[in-house]
Amino acid sequence: MKQMREWKSYKQLHKALRRRGYKGEFRKISMTRWRNSTNTLANMALPNSWFDEIGLINLGTYKTGTLSFYYER
């Protein structure tokens, strides 16, 4: 959502999609609505590899087991 807010317009989203090699017509979406961050267009423009490139940690790879230990008692 943060990246979408920085783009400010659907036109920037369409540019990002074209840079990634997607062709065709894309529909307009609001860049300020949180629910649109799950939109297919946003997922194509910002794949998981993009998050790896900027150095964000993938929390899905960590297994803590804290809650299972807590509930076993």
C-alpha cells in the first residue's frame, strides 16, 4: 500500500506493469484505498522478488513455535 500511495496515480502503476513486461489495457484503480493493495494489478507490479530486492524480511520463513508451546501447558 505504501508503494501505491507513492505512485499517487494509476498511471504510475501501469508504467510499472509495462516495465515488467505486461502488455494490454489495464483498468483504473484508486491508489489511496487499502483494499486495492490486494488487487491483481498491484500483485503483478510488486511481486515477492521486488520485496527481496529492497531488503525486506519475509516473516513467512520464520517458525517460532511460541504459541504452540504456550498452549501445550
